[in-house]
Amino acid sequence: MWKPPSSTGQPPERKLKTLVVLMAFVRDEEGELQPAFEPREVPSEDKAKMDARRMAALGTYAGVITWSRSADLVNGEFGEPVVLFQYGDVPEME
């Protein structure tokens, strides 16, 4: 007969994940920066940097940025962002 694992009485271990995000920005009619698309999660830092460099080379965007940060998705806690690549005009990160 199957028995569920016994509890240790300890809270579950925090599972940290590294999020890698890519964004690009364009200027609207008033010259204000606007996201060109929703932030995209990228599977690796290397891919994010490669994609960001390719987008910057197109000249289509006012700015491109990719960053990583640790995330505890269960508790909604995020570490400080670390910029991996930045080109052109991008807003300040909050």
C-alpha cells in the first residue's frame, strides 16, 4: 500500500530559478520610449545576448536590453537584475 512521504515539519525548500529576459523599445509619436513587445523569457544567457545583439544590429529599435535575475516564483521574490547586454535608449530598471 502506498504511503505519502512523511513530513519533516520543515517549510518546503525555496526553489530559485534564474529568469533571463529580453526587451526592445521604440519611440512613439511624442518621442517617448514604449515597449516594442511584451518581455520575453529566453532559455539561456548566451541566447539572450545573441538575440539582443541581432536586434540591435537591425536598427529597428530605439533600444534593446536583456537581463537575468534570480526568482523564487513560489513566494514571488526576485533578486536584483543583472544586465547582460544593453544597446541604445532603454528606460531605467525599477
